[in-house]
Amino acid sequence: MIWGVLQFPGSCDERDALHACTVATTGLGAIGRTGDTSSSTTLRSRLVWHEETDLSGFDGIVVPGGFSYGDYLRAGAIARFSPTMTAVAEFAAAGGPVLGICNGFQVLCESGLLPGALLTNESTRFICRPGELIVGESDSPWLSELETGERISIPFKHQSGRYFAPPEMLKEVEANGQVAFRYAEGQNPNGSLNDIAGVTNEAGNVLGLMPHPEHAVDPLAGTTDGLKIFRGPDGVTVG
Amino acid sequence: MISVRVLIRPKEGILDAQGKAVESALPALGFEGIEHVRVGRIVELRADDDQRLDELCEKLLANPLIEDYEIEIL
């Protein structure tokens, strides 16, 4: 897979995300493993500056974590208007796999590509710690390497991660099987409705989640469960 | 040009974590008998006219899922 990882002013997890894409696709770069160094996908996956509008040639897009535009106004509110987000919407409409992590999840919600909104954590505090998720019933390609009900370990790292959707919208998200991940019992770190940690669009090709799979790709980090998410859309065709 | 002030607040019924934090700090500072603190924000701007102010609020200044806004022409 050839990946494009967006980079806004204020992004901070884009290099980890690109690394995770590379490790997931080629095995290259993971400590203690040998990868396919000849793979051209390794070289062609790259960061995409937020002013770029041509995403042709990419097989998957990641909207990374961080603090795009300083998170002024609301997290993700201004990044939504970046030139590249129009291209991301087109890429998603064509069936392209799009993954939004943390701030990227907020950007996708603000863009209307995903349902709901992310509010300040109930505690108002920034949290950063290991945590566990339960895989939902979604049949999203992002979950193709995971089983419904499977428990995975993915770090939590955010201050505005409280998932909210108005009652009708929440009902639809649940009924459509759009809940990709829930926080494991007793681990909801932010007051998210229905323990929701990640949702997809109706088609399933766009996934957003607050926890950070890109920080869970190397045994040194204590978990490599993130790789299962990044490997999910392998083989999905765009357009 | 007109001067405009937009008041944006969390929707009623949504837990306002900031408001709650402020409220819970008040007793320690000796303020008693204060409740239901809500924290929003004010955006001031100047515009040629008021034609697209609602659209501006819906699309950028507020997120209608979680926030209410009031437009005041000064």
C-alpha cells in the first residue's frame, strides 16, 4: 500500500503515523525485524502537506494526531478548511481508506466525514497512558484483521476525546454498526457516550479513533496491536 | 462595515467540563451560592453586511452539534 499522511501546521504524530504505515505494509523499520528494503511502497508513502490537493496514487490516507492550527476555536475546526481536506473528501467518496487518529478524528468529525463531535474530557485533563479497546461490530475494512469483541491494547493520549452525538445520530451510529471501538469496561477515560472510542462512516472506509494505533507498532512500546488496524485496508481499491 | 459580536456556548444538556471545573474551584476561593457555570466564547468581527453571518457561524465559529450561538450586531 502507498500511504499519504497529512501534515497540518501543528500536527505532531505524522512521523509516527508514516512509520506505522511503513511497518504495517513492509515490515521495514520495526526494531528487531527485517523488512523488504526493496519495496517501492516504502519510498512512495510520504507526508502530504496540507496545501496539496492531488491525492491520486495513494491507497490510503492518514489524518494524524497533534494540534492542527493550534486547535484554535475547536480542535479540528480550522484544519477542516485546508485545501487538502477537499481532496480527502473526494478520496473517501471514491471508497479510499481514510484513518483519522486523535486530532485527525476531530478533523474528520468537523468535516462531516464522520458523525459526532469530540468534547473536552470530563476531567478536563490531558491523559496519556496505556489502555484497552474492544473491537466493535463494524465490517469496516480497517477491522478486517480484527474480530468483533477482540480486546486490543492501544495508548490513550488526548484532552478532547469525549465522543458525543445527539441522541438520534447516536442511535443511527449504533444501529448501522458504525462503532469500531469501545473503551474496555471501566477504562472510558473521558466520558465518551456508550464508551465509544472510534467510529466509521456508513460505508466503513473512513475510520476515526481517539487512541493512538501509530504508537503501538513496535514491541518496545509494549504493544503492536496498532499494526492490525494499519494492515486492515490492504487490498482495498480506490475509485 | 458593521461590528458583530457572536456568543458561542455549549448546548444546554451537554456536560460543560470547563464550566464544571470553574464551578468546583469557586468554594475554595470563598465564593458560595454560585452554580450552573457555563464557559463559552465571544468572537468579535467586522463585516460588510450581515448576509452570511449565520453560515459563518454554522460552518466555522460554532459546531451546531454541540454549541449554540447568538449573533449581536453592535
